Amino acid sequence: MQKLAALLLTTLVLAGCSFPGVYKINVQQGNILTEKELTQLEKGMTRQQVRSVLGSPIMLNPVDPSREYYTYTFQRSGGEIKEQRVIVYYENDVYTNYEAQLLEETPAY
């Protein structure tokens, strides 16, 4: 009787490990930026004005304060991670330009 109970318990535990219906959540991190926000930037804006348009940067470079990094990543249900990057450049704390690698579509919208 004990062997049968141990066998049944072991079978249930192993079956729980390989259950096919496990739900995996979507994971998104960072700043979602679109071309619409980026076109609002104008040369000569202060750092604070840029942040009011784009939000707080995800990464600051302590060695080179002339750049701020806005990164966004999205992973749907444990699948491939999609990433976009925007680098904002300043000269004497005044906005000059940006470089962007945007996603074709923003999955979170």
C-alpha cells in the first residue's frame, strides 16, 4: 500500500513539472518611445525639457554626461526579446540631436 501511494505521489509530482498549460506573462521594461515623441524635440531644449517629453532615461553615463540612453525591451510569453534604443545627445546641457533604433511596432500598444 505504501509503495502504491509513493508511486502515485511521484507520478503526480512529475506530471506537475511538465504541465503544458503554464502561463507565461509578457515582460516589458523601459521607456516606450515613438516617432511622435521624438519629433517634439527641438535643438536648444534643456535637459529638463527633453525629460518632460521623453521621461526619465533608463541609463545615465557617469563618465560622459553628454548622452542619455532610453531603452525599451519587450518579451511576449517567454519568446524572443525585442529591443529599441534611443540615445539623446547634449552639449553643455543643451539638446543637440538623437540616434534611434525604434521597433517597427510597439507591442505594448
